Amino acid sequence: MKALVVETSGTMRSVLRRILSMRGFEVSEAETGQQALEALRKMGTADVVLVDWTLTGMSSLDFITSLRRQTAHETMVLMLAEREPGLRDLHRALIAGADDYLIKPFTSLQIDEKMARAGFTWR
């Protein structure tokens, strides 16, 4: 299984890499939406993409829209937010193609629960 972590914080990328690697994912990382699109081209596909709600440069919603144009909707997109998104923001994220979200800080158990709902199982 392959995962892509798109996160502005290097510390958060490292934490997510460790969590996902321990669950059997081959993890790629990107700091910006543009870097993430390039990483996806190199990876070919991703089973799950975790994306920071507040990317710099390309917005997270623009990134997700581009992702959905390039890949099937079988890729799970989990957004990572600093605070509870408002209904308008949540609606826009779902329209762009996000599947779910987590509020920072979150636990590995919360990631497990979100991904289990999407059908992921661990080795």
C-alpha cells in the first residue's frame, strides 16, 4: 500500500510517516501541493493521501481537485485541520474530493479509525 503525506510541517510529516510505515504503507512526503503532484507522478498511485488543510502556494482544495482529475476516487483523501472546519469549508472540501478530516493534534488511533472506515486493514 502507498501513502502520500502533504504537510507544511516537517515534524508532522515525520510523525505521519512513522505511523503509516508501522501499518505497512510505503510513504512519500511533500511540503506543497505542487511537490505532491510531482510525487504522485513518480509514485504512480496512492492508496491514501493525508493533506494539510492550509497548504502554501497551491491550496489544499486545488490540490485535491487536481488529484481527483488524475486518479480514481479509490484513493482516500484525509484532510488535516488545525481547527474544526466550518460547514462552508467542509462542503467545499467534500466537493473537491476529500473523504474525511482530522483535527490536529490527533492520535494514531484516530487515524486508524478513519482509515478502517474506508476499508483499510493492517498487517
